[in-house]
Amino acid sequence: MGRTARERHSINDVFTNKFTPEVGAILDRIKSRSEIERRQLLHRFIEMAEPINLNVITLKDDASVTSAIADLVRNKEPEWGDQKNIVAWKHPLIERLNLSHALAPQKVSIYVTEFEDTAAGDNSEQQERTRLRQKVTDSYIGITSADFCMADTATLVMRARPGQARSVSLVPSIHIIVIFLYQIIADLKELYALLKWDSEIKKEGLSNCMTFISGPSKTADVEATMVHGAHGPREVYVYVITEV
């Protein structure tokens, strides 16, 4: 910006490949973060989440989260129709919650977005995608995890992967996110350092889509009146498991 074509920055000026002392210090800070410091980030996350109508609930273990989600399903009615359908990511943390068993007494069905491998262009692939799309559309609650949560802006960071469709976080009226305490980081600087230099993340590489979510969908386009749920979920709940 403010430069002619000749003065334009090269890509290496914008996205450096150099591992600087500052980046090293950031990674060391994340790696050595104490329990007290993690709790401080959690409190910061809760503080920043309140003004944007993001509901943050801290619970000690998987069983507590499962019970809390079952209660929420019991107390929340679908925005359209009367059938309670839920869609959830194919994700190790979500699987640990055993929600199908917990929701069975309420006779609530839960569809897991496990996408079967098919040959590219095969009719069965299109049928699978159509089925997934319909299941997501029919659900009033979508359940996902997240890769990170940036405390300073109360922002969840989610990378799309097979079995973890972004539509689960965007289409249902209510979005539930389950994360561990250690997934809360401070800010964008820490996120960028991790995405670029963390050895485990580099093994997987970046996905073709990364979604940033800060609270429920909202717009004030009409008469400057804030409305939630116009372009996505009207309610978002984050359950933070404090004990691994």
C-alpha cells in the first residue's frame, strides 16, 4: 500500500522464512506456560467473550462436558420444526464424550461427519456430499472442536479436515465447541508462530481452509439494530476442559 508497482514488496518481505529470536521467544513462552498462566489466559478469554455474546463454560473433565451438552440439548428447542437433530465432527475429543449414549434417553439423533473415501468424480462421492449437506441442514446444533482459541479477541481458530466440515460450525442455529485449557493462546502473534514453526503443525501442514470465529453470527445492517443468527449460528457455546 502506498507503493508503485516497482516499489512493491516481494513475497519474502511480507512472509519471512527466517526464524527470528522473537519467534523463538514466543514459542518458548507457549511451551513453558504454567498452569497459573493458562488460567490467566482462560480468564482473559472469558472476559473478552462476554461483550460478544460468546458463552464460555469451564468444566473439569469429559463427563462433565457430556452432561452439560445433554442438558443444553434438553433445554433448547429447534428454531424450525420440532425434531432435534445434531451433527458433530469426526474428532477424537468429540468421540470421547460418547454423546450418542448420553442423548439416547432424549431420543435425539447425532450424525457424525465421517466422509468415506471414494474415487474422485465417482457418483458415490457426490451422493455422500449431498447426504452430508442434508444432515447438516437438518440439524439445529453443530458440535466441533477447535485448533486454538486466542484469548485477547475470544477467537476460535478451526482448520478444515476430512470429517471436520466447516459447515458444521456455520449452518446449525447453535454451535458448540469443545476444547482443552492448553489450546488457549494469547493472540495472533502466538498463532502465527505456531502455524509457521511448530514441528507438529508443520508435519500436518496448513489445511485449505481456516475459520476464525468470534461469537455468534451478527449484523447491524438494518437500521443499525444488532441481530444475531442472520448469517450463521445465533448462539455459540465453548466448553473448556480444565483437566486432561
